[in-house]
Amino acid sequence: MTRLVLACLAALVAFATAGFAQEKTVTVAPRAAERRVDVLVDGKPFTSYAWPERLAKPVLYPIRTARGTFVTRGFPLDPRPGERVDHPHQVGFWFNHGDVNGVDFWNNSEALEPEERAKMGTIRHDEVVAAASGSPGRLVTRASWVMPGGGTALAERTTWIFRGGADWRSIERRTVLTASDGKVTFRDNKEGALGLRVARALEEPSDKPEVFTDASGKPTTVAALDNAGVNGVYTSSEGITGARVWGTRARWMALSGKVGDEDVVLLVLDHPKNPGHPTHWHARGYGLFAANPLGAKVFSDGKEELNYAIEKGGSATFRYLLVVLPGPFSKERAEKAYAEFAR
């Protein structure tokens, strides 16, 4: 057998060992005129890689369970009744950072005044390099991290691997960032980096409004809403649960809850070769589920600081796995998935 065939067989065995058997065919369908690439599992919509003009970065949006239930928030692209309308820059599933050579890529959105947006960074989708259907489905994309004034800080090449079975779905993201035009420093900042904004039901119940301040000091009020049907619970690989997971380090993080009549588990795995591993988790009860490998100071009360740099011509690789599972949450299954992903 060829090395490629052996590698594919090994990957299938690994997923079966971790409890993700019976892989289905994944269709990866570019629709350039509509600025998206649709991903279907066994003919059923799963997600889309999208770069609408109104967003400042490409995202995966929306993301569904195997039964078709939305696990991502609709706002601002497709608002749904009863959901939050704060933080309009938190859309779907994305990767960026709040301070790249002094420029904020995280908070950029159409809600800002034009003079504010002019100071922000934008991730511009450049090209679908390759798209292949199969088991798994694969997509390779190229993007540019564009600074105010039009210069490029980073060249991004991301490989997406999509898998799915009868009751589960997964997305692996492998992003290589290259500093082609000069040294790039990801200054220590809590606004980052791999983000997922979840549906209202997967938030943690909250009975009071809260104010969250971004790295530049700009406050955002998160209102208190009706908690009917809101039941999300975070669980980390270190055994920490609920709101206490914020800022802690962990190899993986799960968010579990019931969306309508469906028990759902969102499991995000941090690869051991990633910078900053095990990552800090910028996971909030209001629905932001983020892994931040590039911020340490705010999460450690100033005891740690990381200003991660890529020298000119150098690259850094970030690799994560998101698995959408049926509930209830199982630590054993999460550990098996992590062991296979890490291997």
C-alpha cells in the first residue's frame, strides 16, 4: 500500500477507536459567486466556509448537529428570536487576535463607526486552493491579514478537514501563518483566538446584566434575558466546570446542553504542538467559546506574559478540532478523542 493509503486507514482507525465510527461521505461544494463553500454530510447541510462582504474575516457559519440543529448563534447574519445581539464581531467559528503588531483584528465589525474600522485589521479571503469531497472532505483556503493602510501582516493557509457519521460531526482546522513582509508579534491580549459563538440554549443561565471590557477599554453590556431553555455547562479536561473555566488552561473544553429536544456536546481540542499549549480558555457564559493560546497576562493575574512573535519569513501552525456530538457529555469519550488527535 502507498503511504497515503496507510495514513488514511490509520486516521479512520483512530476515529473509530475514539468512538466516531461509520463515517459518511462529505460533499465540499464551492459557490464563489455566493462567497461561500458549502459542506454537506451524507447530503445534509453541515456548515459553510463563508466570506460575506459585511464580515471582517472568513468564518464557518452556521454549524449544525447531525440532526440539523443549529449550534451557532444567528446574529448578525441571520438573527433568531430571543438570542443576544451583543458583540457583532462574534460570528460562527473563526480565528484571529486582538493585537497583531498593535492592530486589533478581533473586534472589527460593521457596527463600528467608519473611523474606528479604519484602525482595525481585516482578514481577507483570497482563494479556494483546493476542495475535495469524500470521506473525509477537505478544503484548503488562502487569506491575508490586512493592516490599516492595506499592508499585509500575515499570509494564511488553512486546511479544513470535515468528517461526519450517523450522529456526529467534526471540523479540524490547520492554519499556517507566515510573516512574509516583516516580523509579526501577537501581543499578549485576552481577545483571541479560535472563537465559536454558540446558540442561545447553550449559554449559561444568567440573572443579571454584565459589562465586558475589551483590550482597548471599550465596554459592551450583555443584557439579562429570559433563561427559559438556557442550560449550557462548560467542562474542562482539568475537571473545572461552569463559569470557573474562564482563563484556565486545559487540553480540551466541552460545552454541553439541550437545544430544543436534542442533547448536544461541543468539544474543542487543543493540539499539543500549538503555541501556548495547553491553551487558556476565553470561555464566557454569554455564549463565547474561545481558545486563546496567545494571551496569558489577564488570565494569570499578571504572573505570566506571552508576546508570541514570528520572524520575517517564518511561520507558525495552529491546529484544533471541533467535534459536535450527541449528549450527554462523556469525559471518557473526550479523553479518547484527545488522545487520538494528539497522536
